[in-house]
Amino acid sequence: MQPFRPAARRRPVFAASVAAVLALSACSGVTGNARVDTVEASGDGVLRVGLILDNSGDSSFLNTSQLAAAQLAVREINAAGGHKGRPVELLPVQAGGDTAAQAHALASDKADVVIGPTDSSHATEAIDVLSRARTPLISPANTAAGLSSAESGGYYFRTTAADIAQGPVLAKLAKDGGAKTIAILHQEGAYGKEVAAAVADAAPGAGLEVLDNAGFAAGEAGDAARKAGAAKPDAVVVVAREGAQGALAELNNAGVPGASLLLSDGAFARYGSKLGTKALDGARAVVSGQLPSAGFQARLLAVDDGLKDVSYAAETFDAVTLAALAAGRAQDDAGPSIAANLVAVSGGTAADSQGAAAAPCATYKDCLPALASGGSINYDGESGPIAFDTNGDITSATFTVFTYGSDNIPTATGRETAGRSGN
């Protein structure tokens, strides 16, 4: 079973522009912010969890890992007593189908909370349907920065970091490697431009001078790579997805040594013989999330012994667990009650709140004593700390650092955390 796959497949391309995201999400017609609203109980006593599995074709394997994780979470919640003594239900799924159609079906099936979708470009379809139904949507995989301001009425959350969170991490890695100057080579498009801008913004704080920040079209990185090499930076940050291999080959041709390269999560892959000998020797890359523990992988295999990949499994597991904890805190399974309590059970704080978060609890069962006593809950699960803010974003992002060997194959060598001050 593979704990990570190449990030170009881990993070589906954000096909919609930021403007399109905001325009589409504005169609929801839901006002206010359900994340901080005071609501009255309106549930029927049964917590129903829906799952949008929007992956098809080569990416369809992602559905399997998320389904197994949701099933595991429901199994463990029910083993600990369920919601108010009644079993939590995982609704039937329609894997690979149209996102909006899946959302409509889940709303019709009386889902109290929905987990998904994977692809950021599908998020607005689900938000539009489910926010109207007053049903929280928690994505384990959406990373597009523009979704932080999606007008969902406060019903949209995500348990993974936005792409731009890796900017400060890449800058820190450059500094830690002894760099004083950097060049940034980014693939044109929303992902490349946004992450490159985040790196450039973080550079001064890390004591780095940005000598060049050049864009390129996939398959046409030659000029930008030669320009970056000619600037003689101490480090080159490569921000790309499908154009990453070509850009790395051009940097190698330009004489840029592997040890000076830093790769964004979209550029991370097991390149091996696809690149020249030692082209990436000493290069470092970041991948969002932490390596799944052996224990978590074993528990997933107990649900699906044919599981080959665990991408987004931890984030899915945590989304389901957080929803159950939010329902428990509210003593109500209705969507508005869940949405109004997700920030609190994640260890997050509302914009106008003060005070430190409670000590973390790592499982649904471990969090129950605090629920029973009416105390504060701070769930830090399989994906690490979450601490939602009032945009539904996590405020502490964990990244695994990989270092490439002379064979152009990466090995996990460390972990970095990026957070926002004041959270």
C-alpha cells in the first residue's frame, strides 16, 4: 500500500479560475456564517454522513481510499457509542458520478453532513447544492486558494491546506539549506502563480532575495530555466504540475545542480530514469500532510484488504470524526448544528474569541469525556492539527519533506508545519 503518490495526481488541476469559483459559489443564495451562528436543535436523532466521490478514469482509485476511511471512521464512532447512543449511518455512494447529482442525491437522502469532493474545480457544484440544503460540506482534498472566500453561508470546510500554505515552507527550506538568494520557476496557471507568489511573499521574512520569478507553459520551460540558471541563485524553487518533468530536465540542461532545487507538492514524483542521472540528487520536495501511521494503515486494511493507496484517507477520516464530535457537542445531528460546532471541536477559535485551545484528543473515543463534561474539545486526528478558522480553513498545515537520491527517487526525511500567527 502506497502512503503517497505523485503529487501531480494527488492534487487535481484547479480547472476553474478564482473568479469562476467566486462567481459560481455566489449562486448559493445563502447568507450569514453558519460556522458561528447560534442555532436551535432540529435533527431527527440519526446522524447521516454522505460522501461525494467525484474521481473517474485514472484518478478513480482515490475514491477507494476515501470510502475506506469514511467507513473506518463510522465503524470506530459506532464502537464508541455512536451519536447519542444511536449508530451513525454512512449513506450509499455513487462513485464517479456528476458532483452536483451526487450532492442532490445526498440531500434527498437527508444527509446531515457530506464529505468531499476531491477536485477543487468540482467544489462549487457541491457547495451550491448543499449550502441551500443547510448541509455542511467538508472536503478532504480541495486546495484551491480561492475557495477560502467561497460564499457558502458558512457551510464549507476543508481538512487539507490550501496550496499557498506551502509557500513559507519552501522559503524556510531554502534558508535552512544555506541559501541567500532564490529564483522561482513556475508553470502558468492558477496553481503556479499563486504558490510562486506565496514563496516570493515569504522570502524576505526568511532573509532571501528573489532574483527571478519566471513563468512557463507546460513543455516550454527552456527559456525560463536558462534564465533562472543564468541568475546564479543559491536555490531554485520549481512550482509546477504536469509541466514539472520538462522544467526539471531543462534546469538540468542549464547546469542547475539537484541539491539547489526545491519542488512544490505539484512537482513531486518518483522520476527515476525519466530524468538524467543525478539530476535531482539532493533536491527536496514538500507534500501536504504527514505520513500515515502504520497503525492507521492497518486499520484501513481491516476495512478494505485490497487497498493500494491511502491518499486523502487521513483527511477523510478526520472530516467524519469532526462531524460526529460537532453533532455530539451540539447534542443535535442537524446540519446547521454541526456547522456551528465544527470550529470549536477542531480546536479553532472564532474571530472574536480569545483563549488557548484545550489539550488535544486524538480519537472520537478519547474526546468523549470532554463532550460528556461540557468541556472544550481539540481534535487532532490522523492528519494532524486542524483548528478551523471562520473561513472553514485549517490554520496549521503539516508538510512531509522528501529528499531525492542520485536515482531521482524521493525518500521522506522530515516534517514541517506552517501556521498563521494568532491561531
